[in-house]
Amino acid sequence: MTIVSRNRQYSVDVVCAAVLIQLVLAVTPSLPRDSENAALFYYQAALIRPEPENYGPIIQLIRGAVPDDQLRKYLNDGRTRHAIMLAESASRMAKCDWGLLYAQGSEPVLSIIGELGHLASLLEARARTLAADGDYRSGLESCLTLRRFAAHLGDQTFLLYSRSHTTNVSSLTSIQHILGMMPPDINTLDWLEDQLAQAPGTPWSPRQALANWALMELEQWRVGAKGLSLGGSQSPMRRLAEGGTRDEVFAKAREAFGQFLDSAVEILQSDVPYEDKHRAYEQSLDRYIKQAQRVDSVQPIAFVYSTLMWADEYYEFYVRRAAYLNATGTAIKVYRIKASTGQLPESLPDGVPGDPYGGKKFEYERTSDGFVLRSRIKPLNQSKAMEFAFRVAH
């Protein structure tokens, strides 16, 4: 066979092989694509997660203790590792739909919220254990998983929002804890600062969130989920409900809540100091709560009373989260100076995140083992200003 003939035969063989591969692929069944809904994986993780013998070691670890043998055994359990893997995978997905029955005004049951809280504690325990073993980068990555989890928990209902807030704060306190354990490293600090900017944490969308909560509360009344709360035939709520058709009454309730919402959002988005904003928001809210509490002449807004009470915490939660986040961001810049110069700065550098309570830089004080950041004004519902203590590893 000539060289030309052999080359021609080789070309034919390659074409035939390619056709054969395509035929095989065409008849071989393929796996369906993985679900892109993160909630399904979080639910699985919560179900798979084994109950620890007791929660004491986890609680003590989160309070600053070192991981003991009992906790390590729990974290190394195959089911525990599987639950962590599912949660980590879920946290990197774009979509998270918790499967709420909006048409029924249905909140997630408290037991599910509790299980999601246990899952968050597991992720926090793993982060702190990794750091205790000297694997600071992996520990910080677990903290970022927790922060993405907080973003997925979202604000579709008040219960989810409250759990999201707690999870978000846990992620930031654990980051602060790990920063105090690891020797300051510029590359790690730069990476962490970038990652925090990409992991948004709990959403802040007051108009959408508060409106959703009010509409879901009205749906609970409409479908009878709150029917028992109407009381007897002479109760104020029943008299109000019988003052027109349900649609008419609920339309008036939506209109009244819309007036509150317009006022609230205008205040929350205004560029005024924390104390002034908080007082204006509380005054507006208090006016509508008093309307909802009237028994002599019940107002339609009484049907969204729970939402008004939740709105009371909504803004304060937001400012508190901002304080934790900004303190963490400020600390990263201080640690970066320590990493590059070998010394803590005498004062905070320019460009650090501000104190959301005082509107300026945090107060800064060097201590025997690190430094402290302190808010300049205390939260109006607290007895003292927030303080964040950071250790510096040597």
C-alpha cells in the first residue's frame, strides 16, 4: 500500500470513528441536569444533618472555646460532611425559591426555620474548627458560605428575614474571630475584602419586603388562617370585616398600609443621621400602630398589625448588620497595615467604612492584645454603644 493510500485509509477510519461516537452518544441516556434551586439542597442538608449528642460543644465553640473531641467526631461524621457539602453547593447557586404558598399567606413553619438555624450553626462550627486547626483560608471560606446562605434566606417573610439577619451576623463575627487568630497576611486580606464585596448577605429592600409581608398577612385573613382572631360577633375586628365585602375591606387595608409604606421608605432612604432617621421612622410607625390598636373605631390597617410590629425591627436589624460589616471592613484595613509595617496604626486610615450609628469613622483604640472599634452613638434601643474587639496574632 502506498503512503497516499495509507493516509486515505487513516482519514476514512477517523471519520468512521467520529460517526460511531456520535451514534453511541445519541442512543446512550444522559443524566438530567442538577436542580438550580438552592433551597432544595438546603432542605436536604437540614434533613440529612444528624443531631449532635448535645449542642453544648457547638455553643461553647461559637462563644470562643476550642473545639473538643466530641465536636470533632460530630463534624467528621459522614452525614455531617454530606450536609455541609450540600449547603456549600447551594450557596453558590443563583436561584433560591423556598416554595412558599403565597396565595395562602403561608410562612415557613417554625420547625423548618429552626432546622435552617441548626444548619447555619453547623457551618459556623466548621469555620471556627478549621481556623483552630490553622487552616484560616478554609475557615474564612466557610464564613463566606454562611454569608451567602444569609442572602438566600432573604426577606420574603419576617421569619426568613430574621433568620437571615442572625446568620449574616454569625458569618461576620466568625470572620472577626478568625482574623484575630491568623497572622496578618496581605494576600489573604485582599482576597477576603474582595469576597465580602461579592457576598451580599441579607437583602435590604424595604419597600418590597414590607409590602410582601403585608400582602401575605392579608392573604392569611382572606383564606381564614387568622379567622379565629376575629373573635365573637361583637368583636371590633369582626365588625370591621362585616362593614363591607372582604375585597372592599382588604382594599382599604392595602391603601392604609401603602400610605405608611410611602412614608417609611422616604424616611429610610433619606440622607439624615441615624438618630434623626430612627426617631422619624418610629414616629411614623407609632402613628399607624396606634390606629391599628384602636378598639373604639377599628381601622382597616388593623389587618396588617403584625407587619407593622415587624417593621419596627426591620430598620434596626439593618443598621446593626451594617455596623458588623463596616467594623469587619475597617479591621481588614487595620490588619493590612499591621501586615505591611509590623505595627498597628496610631489612628484609622482614610477610606475605611464608617460607623452607621455615628456617621463617621469608628472610634479606634489600641489594646494590649489588639485593637477595639467602637460606635460613636449607641443604638436607640440599647443601653450602650456597639464595640468590636479584635486580637492580633503574633
